[in-house]
Amino acid sequence: GILNSGSDLLITFNEDIQSSAMSNLTNFDVVGELNEREVAHDVALSLTGMNAAKTEATINLSGNSFSASMWVNYQTDGTLLMHGTKDNNFTVAIENSKLAVSVAGQKAVSTATLPKDKWLYLNVSYEADDTTPIVNAAYAEGANTVTLLNGAQTKAYEGNGAVSLGGNNLTAKVQELSIWNSGRSIDEATADMYTTKSQYTNGLLGYWQFDEGHGSMAPD
């Protein structure tokens, strides 16, 4: 919203505050941030290959087209993203430096590889269809885009639940995960990859910046 002179602000701290620290105003800095500001890679979600991070929010993707976009910089293979349940899930993983997308147990693997130790903007989309759903995937590195999956046929997805990131030995850093209510193309995804997003952006189902620098739960 828009603040006017005299408007009140409610501040929620993301960690406990010691009562003794509240006695001095110089102990606090209040910083405002604009929507659609430039993305910086100085703080990111660090995936160390052990436990996965999970979102607090759940998303119902059952029977719908959707896409997921994120910045990723990886070092070793593993599970990047998973949504749904153990028996019915949508999973994005890196296997032998290639992208592997599994939908309800059916896997599609790219022929192209993803370069390590570089920030890449990855976009994976699922196009729901009554007869033959498909998966598309591509990444951008600077001005260049590389297609990973193009119209790979898959199963119908009926998933609902939280989103988890990491696990299965993946070591990587992730930023700016966004999930959309349509199968966005790589061109649509890269149009706003360098700026943060407003929660009111049309078509945005979930958005996690991963800029807090601590914790294993990602608030929406």
C-alpha cells in the first residue's frame, strides 16, 4: 500500500529480541525496500547436501499448468526442488550435471548440461493437458539462454503441498524462487529475472526471496 504522513507501521521481527536491547534507540535500524529492486547475489539460501529447506505455505497445483523460476548456483548434483507428496510429486533435480524433471514418477532428462559454480536463472514449466501434459525447461546465463527440455511428454500432475528445496547431496545456493499459475516460457521468465517481485504480481502463486540468511523454513 501507500503510506501517508502520520501512518502507522507494524514491524514483526524474524528472531527473538532481548528486552535489554530495547532500551536504546541506536540498537535498531529500520530499513525499507522497494518492490522490483535489483537482485543481488550477496545473500541466498545455502543448500549443503543434508536437510532440505521447506516453505511454510502450501500450494495446490493439481490439474493446473504452472512454472517455477529461480536463480541457482550449484556445485554438486542432487534434488533442487520438490512439490507434493512422497507418492505423487513434481521434482526438479540435477543428475550428472543434467536437469531431470519427474512428474508422478515419469522422468525427463536434458541432453544439455548445466554449468557449475555460476549463477543461472532456471525456468521449468508444466503444461497441463487432458491427453498429453508436457514439461519445458531452460536456463539463462547473462543474455544467453539454453533449452534443456522442449515439449517432453509426461504424466498428469495432481499434487498439493509445500515446496522443499535441496537434499540428496545437492550443494547449491538458491535465490528468488517464484511459482506461477501458467506455463511461462523462458522469454517471459527472463523479462524480470534481475528484479524482485511484488506479492501482488499477476499470476504469482508463491514467491520466496531467500534473503534472510538463516533458518530452514521459508516464509511466503
